[in-house]
Amino acid sequence: MISQSIRASRPLLARMARQAAITSQRTLFTPSAVRSADLVQELYLRELKNYKSPVVKASDAEGNVQTFSIPKPPRSPEETDIAKELSAYESQAVELEGQVAASEGGKPVEEDWFEEEPEEDEAKAHH
């Protein structure tokens, strides 16, 4: 009996062992976004490796760069002009405010900047 039960249980044990083996296997799921990022990175790195910079020639800058020219020095004023202007300044007549009014023949007008209000005088008289 024991042998019959062992024979009958063999397929059952084998099935259970297979199921345990299937569930014990590690399954690796990677999202497609990570794979595409790696793909993009690989393409980018490959293009960087294949890039060859253009050769720079000395004649490439001719149309884009202006030639340097030293600016002209400023003109110094001539001393004869300064002397002439100084003599003209010294020969000018000095104008004073009082002299201008007197030379016109009129009396200088005095402006009284401080004026007392007449209301104060009337208010004192009434009290």
C-alpha cells in the first residue's frame, strides 16, 4: 500500500515541484521608458563620437572681423586762439545791476520784498 500511494503521489509531487520551480524563477520586468532612454543615450553618444568639427582657416574671419585702425589723436587748441579769446574777455565791459538801471537814465526801482498786511494795522486800531 505504501508503494501504491507513493506511485500515485509521484505525478502529484512532480507537478508541485514544477509549479514551485516556475514561481521561484525571478522574472525581470523593465519598463519600456528605461529601454528607450538607453536607446536615446546610445544614439547620442554614437553621434558625439562620430562628430568631426570643421577645420578653421585663417581666411574665415575676413568678412566678419573689422580691421583695427588707431584713432586719430585729438586736436589741441591753438594758443593763439586762446590768447585772442582771453583778450576779448578782458576787454568786455562789466555790467552791474545798479549801473545798468542808472545808465538808462531812470532811477533804480526799489522792490520791497517784505510787505506788511494792512489788516494787522486795522485790527490794532479797533482794539
